[in-house]
Amino acid sequence: MEYIFKGKGVIDESDYTKFEQFNKEKTERLAGLYKEVLQVVDAEPEREGLIDTPMRVAKAMQFLTQGYNLDPKELLASAMFTENYQQMVLVKDIELYSMCEHHMIPFFGKAHVAYIPNGKITGLSKIARVVDAYARRLQVQERLTMQIRDCIQDALNPLGVAVVIEAHHLCMMMRGIQKQNSVTTTSAFTGVFLRDPRTREEFIHLIGEKLH
């Protein structure tokens, strides 16, 4: 499944072509299920605005959970290089969007990821792709944080990995307790980030600084 956009960068829709590829069997099954959902929750499921909604939601759900089709370790391995660098590599403010597995309502925020190489580095964009690969699944924030950490540790075998995620959960904002300004922060560390408080403090300081 993928989205491919080709165009001239002009807003007029006639200037670009959109190609969509989805699993046909999954799309049809999901569309049928969402049609039943609409018949239960809406008094007018056949009105114009809802006619194509089951198909749209079926495609959207596949896009939102496309991480199941990705191997994050392979993403890192596809751009791995030998480099004699043993200082912190930090990619911060990585936007993430995920779906809470408890209510299937989105949560969104930022991930800050750092590692200290031990002979191997990876392309910086691959760090963000690892975040996406795990976020685009049904998730809980705690597990997502650890999965990102473990993937980088296992693939690169660095001296240490640090991951912090800050996220807003719509399941807390739209329903339930309805607290609009709450932010959930989770962290996970390995190696030198666990053993050396100074290294961990440097990481925490850097993700809080506006250096750009």
C-alpha cells in the first residue's frame, strides 16, 4: 500500500495525478464492516455524505496502520555506515501520529531519539522512519517508546539509546476525563544513558533547548 503524488505543486487538481494502492480484499472487508457500523450509529446511513464513507474509512485505516507492513530493523540496515564517531546523535521533535489500541482513537505528539554509535551509524531519516513504522500500528505509548528503543539498540548495537515521547491522547481529550491540556511523557533508555547520569542529563537538556 502506498500513496504516490505527482504534480506541478499547483493547487488546481487538474495539475496532478494521485495513485492509490491498497489490498483489495482488506479494503472490501473493512468497507463492509464500516457500512454496518454506520447503520448502527447513524439514523440516515444512506445520505449522500455517507455513501462512500465505508470505502474511504477502509482505505484510511490501512494507511493509519501501514506500520504492520514495515520492518523497522530493515529500514535501519538499508542505510548503515561504518563511522568512528562516539558522541550523541540526536533527532528530536519527530512528529508522530498513532492509534490508541484501547479505543482506536488517535494520539499524536513528538518523539526525541538519541543514540551513541559504536562503530555504526544510520541515515538520520531512518530514525524518523522507525518512529513511523511503529507508530502506524494500534499502540499504547509505553510500548511504542520501548519498541523504538529496542529496534535501534538491536540493529546498530550502539553504546546507548534514549527515547522520549510526548503525546496528546484524544481518548483523554474527546471522551472520558476530557482533559484538554494533558500531555503524556514516556521514556526508555539503554546503555550509557542508563549508567551515566551526565549523559542522560545532556540528552534531557538538549531536547528541551531551542537550538534551531
